[in-house]
Amino acid sequence: LSDRLTLTFKNLRSKGRVTDSDINATIRDIRVALLDADVSLPVVRAFTSRVRERALGAEVHEALNPGQQVVKIVNDELVEILGGQTRPIRLAKQPPTVIMLAGLQGSGKTTLAGKLGYWLKQQGHTPMLVAADLQRPNAVTQLEVVGERAGVPVFAPERGNVAGYDAAVEYGSGTRGYGDPITVARQGVAEAQRQQRDVVIVDTAGRLAIDTELMQQAADIRSAIEPDEVLFVVDAMIGQAAVDTAVAFSDGVDFTGVVLSKLDGDARGGAALSIAHVTGRPIMFASTGEQTKDFEVFHPDRMASRILDMGDVLTLIEQAERAFDRREQQELTRKFMEEEDFTFDDFLQQMSAIKKMGSLKQLLGMMPGMNQMREQLASLDEREFDRVEAMVRSMTPFERNHPKQINGSRRARIARGSGVTVSEVNQLLERFGQAQKMMRQLRRGGGIPGMPGMPG
Ligand code: GDP
Ligand code: MG
């Protein structure tokens, strides 16, 4: 990313007040930086207008100064365009899960087949690769080598078994090739089923440029094997051209996800942003080298910071957000001290606030005036906490607000619903009753001593 943008962010961050002209200047710099990173112009336009709108709308984020807010907006928008969250492979209900690879020649499909196979195997799957690229004479051999390196079996047409394998022939849609890739793909999936492999990765042919015949072949393979995922593999180094390719494959074959390959080069990730934006398909994996292990699950947030090159800013924002959460928590504590009676609903609310913030012990470290309770609660095991939550979630809204009304049959039902014994439910109710009593006494006594903002 341009040093200029880094500087812009640095200046912006330290600003207590951001004027419209600051925002405009920042947006100009972001625009230049994105274009520099090979993001396509329409995407840059859409992106900057969203950022401007949000920045001028000045969402108030208490823990951040206005400069930090703009940086955060830019980052959030990038993550959003990149798909928000990592999208995992959708496994078929009925194995095998069929994954088809599509993309231009040289984009890295065959290499990816090995990487994906290896990765899936590490995850406990039993993958198989299928060599349905019969366009070039050595494509099958290449996949066999890749498969061997990854320790994943390869289904390939037997030499001489597939009509015309040894000599270029005309097949199905009239394309010249070394056999019929549609038949091979179908046979490969059937073989995987027979061997009870749970994932099949089908490698297909590509051409150097977008080509209707080849697109037709890919579409035909797709309809023949009905894959659960069609992964479009694209070389991140080709920059702007990646977008046209993505659009052509999106129209011609349609894909369910994207794999960015060759991200190890000095590709700046701009292609990622454009492809995600233009096709609306999630980027699922990144290929980062020629070795089998050079493969990663794609994380939108990490790519966003790669594009913005501002790891330190993100850390800063995270810290600020944590500080903000702490204030929210104090607010909640005060609210519940003023409420009529402490109910199980309040309890659930507290629980979710605690969960949002991390572990119980961390939380206690943040809350002032909690010294006495800290020791008591520290002995509470977090799993115990989950059990308690399960019990509360098994209560009806009426029961949560009227704990005293929970009779024997209700207790039995709650125990069944949450998978605990009735005596555990009894214990919870008893402890809860004591806590309620304690809360009432505290309120009458004028609050917890040492709690800021509280009387007494
Ligand atoms: P295909 O034609 O789509 O099957 O592409 P290949 O898998 O044969 O890859 C084409 C070339 O790119 C090969 O020389 C690979 O070693 C190389 N390649 C593939 N993926 C990557 C990657 O992530 N990083 C780098 N540096 N090279 C890669
Ligand atoms: Mg190949």
C-alpha cells in the first residue's frame, strides 16, 4: 500500500476532530491506494462512496476518536466486501462431497487440487482427486504427481481405457482432447462413492484465454456431476484481468466460491476485492506457493488489513473497543442494581455480556469493587457456567421471571431439557434465591461499597 495512505491514516488517527475536508482528502488517498492495488474502478467508486456516506454520517463510537472512526469504517467496509466471514466448504449431506475446480490454464487448479486434498486429509477427510483435464497430454500425469505428493489417491482414465486417450480426438461438444472429460468426471465420482471417499476434487482443463468451447466443457462437467462446490481458481497476480475472467466464469459455469492463487507473489490483493465485489461470491481459500502446504483458509479481516497494511491500527481499534465494552458492562451492572428483583432473564443477559467479553476471570479483572466476589467466582469452573446456562435456557419465560413458582414437575422438566439431574436444578434455584436475597439487602444498604458511580 502506498506510504502516502499510511501517512494519511497516521495523521487522521491523531485527530480529535475530523472535518469534511479531512474526510474528502482521506477518501482521495484511499481511492489512489485502491487503484494502485489493482482494484477495478467501479469497485473503487462503490467503495469510496460507501465510506464517505458512513464517515459523514459520523456514527458515534465512544471509544474511538473521529480519526480512528474513519479508519475503522474503511476497514469494516473492506471486510464486508470481502465477504465478512470465512465461508467454510459446504459438505454434502450424502457423501461424497463433490468439489469441481474451474479457471484459466495456469491459474493453479492442479496445484490446488493437491493442496486442498492434503488439507482435507489433515482435517480427517478421505479425499480423492479426479483427473478430468484431458486437454493436454501431460495434465493427467501432473495431477498424479501432485496427488502422490499430497498422499491422496487420484482417479485417472486408464491409458487405452478411455477412447482416444493416446491420440487427440473429437468428443461430445466437438472440442479436441485426449478423451471425454465428462465421462471421466462422472466415473471418478462413482469410483469415489464405491471406495467410500467422502470428498472428490475434480480437476478440469483451462485455456490461456476465455474461450466459449472450454466454458461449455466446464458447464457440461458441472451438469454431469452436480458438484456441491464449484471453486473458481484465479491467479491473483493478473490484477485487473482477474475481474473479467471472474465475470466470464461466473456467467459461463457459475461458481460457488473463489480461490485466490499465487498470493505469495507481490500481488496486492486488489483482485480479491474486485472479484468478491463483482461476483458476490465468497473467497474461500488462498494459495500461497508451489508447495503442497502453501495453502490457507481465506480470512476477510486479514485480507482487509493486508490491503490496508495497517495491522497496528487494527490492534488499536480492538483495544478501544474493549474499553468500550467495559463501559457497557458497568452500565449493565448499574441497571440491574436498580431493577426490582433479579430474575433469570437478567441473569441470561449478564451471561451473554460476559461471553461477549471473554472469560469470566478476564471480566472479573476488569470490574472494580469486585474483590470479595472474585475469589468465590474464580473457583467456578467455566463448564459449570455452561451447565447453568443450559438450565436457565430450559426454563419458560414465566419461570425465568418467577423462580419461586418452579415446582417439582417444572424442575423435572428443566432437568430433562438441559441434561442435568433434578438435584442440580434444586441447587441452582436455592443459590439463586440466596443471590436474590443478597441483592435486595445490598440495595437496601445502598449499593456495593467501592463501586464507582454507586452511592455509599
Ligand atoms: P492449472 O493449469 O490451473 O492446473 O495450473 P497449475 O496448477 O498447473 O499451476 C500453474 C503454475 O503455477 C505451476 O507452475 C505452479 O507451480 C504454479 N502455481 C500454482 N499455484 C501457485 C501459488 O500459489 N504460488 C506460486 N508461486 N505458484 C503457483
Ligand atoms: Mg491443470
